[in-house]
Amino acid sequence: MEKEALIIDDLYHKYDKQDSSNWILNSINLKIEKGELLGLLGPSGCGKTTLLRLIAGFEYPSEGKITLNNSEISNKLKILTPEKRNIGMVFQDYALFPHLSVLENAMFGLKDKKNKSRINFLINIVGLDKLINRYPHELSGGQKQRLAIARALAPGSNFILLDEPFCSLDMHVKLKLRSELPNILRNCNASGLMVTHDPEEAMSICNKVAVMNEGKIHQIDTPMKLLENPKTIFVSSFILGNNILKLTKISSTFSCCLGKFNTSLFDNKNIKFISISPKFISIKLSVDGNAKIVAKEFLGEYFIYKVTLKGETLRVRTKTNDNFNVGDNCFLSIYKNSFCFVYPGAHKIFL
């Protein structure tokens, strides 16, 4: 029995008029196991939606192939049409039919309209069983998205694509619905791929996360492994929110804007960058300080300051009782017993 629901092999894609070297998707390889929810995470314009369109069957891949439930559904010569793929789609804007009720929207994709057993099961699972006669304009944003999920799964789909599904919801509804999504898929024996640009969203509910930038997947791992071992500078910056600082080697000493380092810490002599968390940087106010606070964010339990130092801009995290002002001069240093990552190589170093 095959354990993979979806397999993407060496996928490349570009649009016809683009230069042959300017790939929108470049050597994409990933597997989603049955019952797994994989997050496709990256900034806007990195190729996430293009990959979603290829999986759905709206585009031909330039190279490579896509296999769903052990059947090849896409290659550069032929594709299985979207309606034959049995893939459910959930969009950020719900895409519901305004003239149809909750029950009618959920049943829309069914060939056998008389058999309502699966519909009743799904509507109950998503918590809309008391609202079946309402219309979309009578539902909240969270209820609309629950209905969109039920409709996507209704035809017996065991694989769904979710395109920024929580983007249009307010924070309270978003947190509630995203915590429910894995259970909904599990109860329906379904697998899924969820596109998002929000690291917290992907890391909180997905079994694995594929981190993508500029058409390439940098790393596919569990959320915990991404935090413990970010393999590229981009993953370290985008997932952990770390500062990426240039390292300079003079004689036998490595240094960055935060100071010098003992070379015995660095086995790889070719390292060029250090990645360090904002929480590991100490900030001390001083009129003689060589750093300056240029921006400030209040994030509930702490402040994030943007500080310029020797041509670099760093993010520094402090407790809320350390309340400084934009324009203040300061000194920055690294706390004892901190750790960092160095690149290339993604080595974890304790300082």
C-alpha cells in the first residue's frame, strides 16, 4: 500500500515568454504522506500559488511530473483535467455561491444529490449542522470558511489544497479555525497542502513545512527540526526571525558588527555569515553608544527594536520593562550562554 498521497518529482515551471533560465519553479521535489498536512511557506511572489495551480491541473509543468494517489496526473506532455483529479480546493475568499444555502453549497460537487450521508457527516464535523438553511451572507467569516472546507471534501476528496485559507479572518476566528483544521482532515482521512506566508500559521498546525523562496524549496522538515536546524540563511531568517550578519576574517579572528569571536568555535574556515536570535542580543542605553534605535514594535510580552550598528540593521528583543525610545543611542552585545548558526554549513555554535 502506497503511503504517499502526493509526489512531486523534479518539477520546473516558467511561462512561455520568459527566459529559459528564469524559472518560476526550480527543481521542486516533495512528498506528502497520506493523512499529512504539509505547509507550503514563503513570501509573496516565491512561487507558492504557481505550484498550487500545477497540482490543481490549471497549468502544464515545463519539466517534471506530479503523482496523486499512485496515478500520474501531470507532466509536460499531458495533464489530467482539474475536474478529474478529485482534489478539493479551499480559497481565502471562500468562493461560495451566494444564492445557495449552506446545505446546497456543500452538495454542489456531488454527482449523487440524493445521498446526503457524507454531507451530513461533514456539516456536523465543521459545526454547521444547525445552519444548513442559511445563506452565505448570513454566515460569519469563520462559518463561511468551514463551509468551504466541507464543500471541498464533500465529493469524497481525500486530498485538498488550501490557498491562504485564514488570510481574511480576524485573529480570534483564525486561531480557532486553524486549530480545528487538522482534526477535520483526520476525521475525513484526508491529506492536504496549505499555502501560507505566515510562519506561525504553518508551524502551529502542519505535520511538515516546506520553506520556499524564489522558486526553490530550501528545506522540508517538521516544525521542530526547522527551528533546531535551519539549513539555509533564508530559513534561519524567515522561520526564526534571526539577524543575519556578515562575518569578516582578519588573520585568525572572525568578527561581525557585534564583536569578535574565538576562532576555535568555527571549524569551517569558509563561513561568511552568522545568524543570531533577537533575544540573544543585549541592549544598553548610552549617550556614547555606537548604535541607534530607529524603530520600535510592541508585541504584547516584549518589544522588538530595530537598531543600526556599523551599517547593519539588527532586531533586538527586550522585556516590556525595557522601554526605550526611537533615536536613543545604545551599545549592543551578545548574552553569555547564547547560541548562533553559521553559514554556509548551518552549524550550531554555542557562544
